[in-house]
Amino acid sequence: MRPIIIWKAIHHSLLAIVGGYLVSAATARAIAVALVMSGALPRSEAATAASMAAFVVYLGVALWAFAEHRAWRIWVGFTSIIVVSLGVVAALTPALVDQGGAV
């Protein structure tokens, strides 16, 4: 095998594993906070529902990491998803703390 092919395989694998974890963790937190703030679920059930959704997000992100040929698109996509998810958490957290709930 050529060294470039090996490097691309290692890079995409690391993106799928590490990037997938970071994206799914940020998304799970945003989903949990949004469910609690909307009043749809209590905190414990929102955390469980968000954790289950995170598995689906992780699967999609990992598949995308291997399907995309250009690594910069993966980096931009992962970064934008993480920034938006953490922005949702940052926007909703002060209201959650005001209600007496810890995040």
C-alpha cells in the first residue's frame, strides 16, 4: 500500500472515532437541555433520550467521516455542528439555572 492511502485511512478513522465522540456528546447535551427547557421531559428522561439520540448521531457522523473524500469538509462540518450545539446549550443554560436546575 502507498503511504498516502494509509495516512488517509488513519486520518479518517481518527476523525470518525474522536470527532464522532465530540459531535455526539455536544449534540446530546444540546438535546437534553432543549428537552428540559421545553418542558417535554423531566431531566432524567431527557438525559436518557438524548443519550439514545447520541448513538444515532455518532453512527451518522462516523459514516460521513468515511464516505467523504475531502477531510477539510469533515473538519468544517464537525466544527460547525459542535459550535451550534454548544451555542444552544449556552443560550438555554442560564434559563435552566434560573429555574433551580443544575446542568
